[in-house]
Amino acid sequence: MIVNRNKSDLDVGKTCPSTWFGIYCALVNKSLVMTIKAYMHELGSAAKLAAKRLALSDLSRRNDALKAIATAVNTSRQDILEANEQDLVKARANGLDAAAIDRLTLDDQRLDAMIASLQQVMTLADPIGRVDQVQPMPSGIRVGKMRVPLGVIGIIYESRPNVTVEASSLCIKSGNAVILRGGSESFFSNQAIARCIQSGLVAANLPEACVQVVDTTDREAVAELVTMNDYVNVIVPRGGKSLIERVAAQATVPVIKHLDGVCHIFVDETAETDMAVALVLNAKTQRYGTCNTLETLLVARAVAPSVLPPIAAALEAAQVELRGCEETRLLVKECRPAHEDDWYAEYLAPILAIRIVADITEAIQHIEHYGSHHTDAIITQNHGHAERFVREVDSSSVMVNASTRFADGFEYGLGAEIGISTDKIHARGPVGLEGLTCQKYVVYGTGQIRC
């Protein structure tokens, strides 16, 4: 058991290492780090053993665990909400901003969404053991690829306690053990949810170590987790850019990540005004604190005088601050001037940057230069423009006549998502069950030897 010690007093000793007090503090600091190291390696060892058993379990047992977890979440609502309120009180006292508070907050509706995600994952096909692309070779052997679990997943995340359930469900279903390290701001919520997950695993006769939630908020636990190559097969950081950059810089374990969510909508000259207003409003205001929220609106010059004023009016009614180029400000009087930094900004707040562009070519150039390759959309009635946008915009999700808020594992039918990847590795975009597996070659023969 790790005790969460307040290190601030111990750190004082670093300023006076020549004193007996300084020596004492240095020794205690070293002891604390070593304790966390031992604790994390204990989690890793247990996870590795549990992963082997989970990978060999049948589908019905994994689904039984998910069903039992859903039941436990439902019957433990009051405990979870009380724990979440503890986190919210602490968050408000620490001055967390509105977007962070929103990501942290749980209510009955969000608990229902957790349960729904567990139920949807239960209905998904089992990816494990599936053999694809079996082809006969001239030698007489048949070669195929089998899907297998990655092994042990380490997930580091901030604020959103729903990640605890969503990540666990996908890992269990895909046969992977998981070590979860939530942020200190959601500590009590995560521990309450973890108890539901543990009870569900026990009910299905699966090892509790299939899902382990780190019970210390010390950052040394993160530093250790991302370098435990003997136990952990992949790291998934979910949170702000600073967290993801820090994890990517420290990790020796492979990382699935995205850094920014600078999402665009381009309104082209054939767009229907009513559709444009509805989609832009939804993409920006449905939730402000998510990585698939609209941050920059691009409007074709030919339709800007007719389509931009009603869009701006709807956004202003929703109390969204608008920052625009000079042309935009001529059409929208309340718009503040946009600066170069605004085109790169992931606001995660009721702020939107607007730029008028000549055409689809300039829109694509803007997205390529300023975007983050996360999610970008076009609103158009021109099929050729739609196909060009889909082909040329190099983002993990590219949309036609749809809100960017659909870039989500649940909405894509994945049941839930472990995170979103903008890297060009085996998984890109929302990472669901298949993204938590890899393939190995299997060869079927009838006694062939190689000449």
C-alpha cells in the first residue's frame, strides 16, 4: 500500500543538503521513490500474469465481467456521485477552469452513458483469435493473420472519470490487462468506479489484476509506468497537451497519442445555410472541453455575406466569443480581431476563430498549415468538393456534412474508445477493440518442407 505523502516538506531538504536535516530529507525522498517503484512493478507483474489468463478466456466470461460491472455501477450510483462531489469540491477550491470541471463532473446521465457503453461493448464481435486473409501459397502452405491482444496497456488520463469504465471495458473485451492512472483531480471518483470494476471481475471469475487503478497521486508513478517495458506493452495518455508531451518524452514503452484537437469546419460555396448554422453551432457548443470540438471556422468568400451573419448570430446567442480575420469583422461587427496564434489554438472554451478563404484549395491549405490532423469537416452540396476534401485533408477523421463532435468511439460504433490517435501507426483515429490488438502470422501446412 502506498501512502500519499506530502513531499513539499521533504523537498525543503534539497536546499540544504549539507545539514543533517538535508541528509535526512534526501534519504526519505529516496525511500519514497523506491517505494513507488516497487509498488508499480508489483502492479506490472500482476497485470502481466492476469493478461495471460484474460487472453485465453472465452468471450462469454469477458462479457459476463462487463455485465457485472454495469450492474455494480448502477447499484453504486450514490457512492460514485458522493465520491465525485469530493473531487468537485477540491477542484473548485483549486481553481480549475470550467472546461476541466465539466470533464470531471458525473451525474446520472453520464453514469447511464457509462452503463450504455459497457452494454454496447458486450454486443461487439470478439476480435481475439480471428484469422483473416488466409491465402494458399505455391508451396502448398496456407498463410493467414490472427488477431491477438497487445498484452498490458498503461493508461494515463486527466479529469474524466468515465475513462476508467470505458478503457477497462475495451481492455477486458480485447483480452488486455490494464493499469489505470487517473489524475489527482478525479482520485475519489476513480477509486469508487474501480471498486465496481473489481467486483465485476470477481463475479466473472477473472483476476482482479486484469484492471488495476493506481492508488497514489504521486507523479513518480507515471514516470515509472511509462518505462516498465518488462511488463507494459503500450501507453495511452489521455488529457491535455502538456500531459501527453510529458508522457511521450519520458516513455520507453510505445505510446498511442494525439497532442491537439484543432478541429475545422469549412463552409463551401454550395453549403445550405440552415445546415451550416446547425452544424457549426453543434460542433462548437455541444461541449466545449472535448478534443473534437470545433475551434476554427473557414467560410468560402462567395457565400460569406449570406451564411456568416446567421452563423455568427447563433454563436453569439450561445455566448461564444468570436475572433475573426479582417474580412470576417466587416460582416460580423461584434467579432474581435484574430491573431496568428488563434489559428493554432485549441481553446476548449466558448471561443471560435473565423477566417474567410477564397475556395476549397485555400481551406485545405489552411487546415494543413494550422491543423492538428485530428478532425476536420466540410459542409457542401458539391460531390466533387466533398470527395476532394476527404481525399486531401490528412486527418484521423474527415467528415462531410456532419458535426465534428461525432469523432468519438461510441458514435463510430466502437462501444467506447481508449483514446484518439493522430499518429500513423497501427491505430489512427478513435481507438477501439481492434486498435488494442495486433496480428501474428499463422501458417497451416500438411507436411511441407522448404526446398
